[in-house]
Amino acid sequence: MTTLNFYINRVGKHLSAQQRGVLEKVKDELRELYGKPCIEA
């Protein structure tokens, strides 16, 4: 999760909305897998 957040923060402004959406979905899936609450923005 930390590496994913780092990647999104560093490359985020160069990602398309679709790519960013996929990465955000992956974060939600990881949170669900490890029992962490999803954070709604």
C-alpha cells in the first residue's frame, strides 16, 4: 500500500483519469483484503 501511494503521489499528475481510477480501486481492494476501512473522498 505504501509503495502504491508513493507511486500515485509521484506520478499522479501524469496519469490519466482512467489509470488513476484503477489504482484507487486497487487501494480499496487492498484495504478490504486486509480489513482496513475504505476512506471516501
